[in-house]
Amino acid sequence: MAITDITPQDIENAADNHNAAEQDLDGQRKGLDETVNTLYAANNGELMDKLNTLQDQWSVDMRGVLDLLVDCEEYLRYCKSELERLNQDQGGALV
């Protein structure tokens, strides 16, 4: 096709095809943006779930530590009372 064979209709068709391609690309870009936003939100949700799980686990661990401290405190009281009893049995010679 020579340049002289190009008609105004050919130019109009090319312009229409160009506009349609731009609209298609714009639609695809919007679709990709929505997909990225959806994935981002899902990923953030997953990260938040993991963070909440870690937070819950930390709370459970801290409760376990507190329980252990209470047990230690009770055992130390028992040890103190036993030492006091032994000290009395020895006539005060231990401490």
C-alpha cells in the first residue's frame, strides 16, 4: 500500500483502533490495580493474622511465665519455712 493509497477512512479506522487499544490497556491497568490491591489486602490480612497469633502465643507464654513465678514464690516460701523449722530443730544454730 503506497502512501497515496491511504484514505481518510483508513486514518479514521487507525485512530479508532488506537483509541480502542488505549481503552483496552486502561481497562487492563485498572484490573491489575484491583488485583494488586486485593492481593495487598489479602497479604496484609494474612500478616495481621500471623501477628495476632504471635501476640496470642506471647500472652500464653507470659501467663506460663507468671504461673512459673508464682510456683517459684510458693516453693521459696516452703523452703524458708523448712529452713526456719530446721533452725528451730537445731536450736537456732543454722542461721
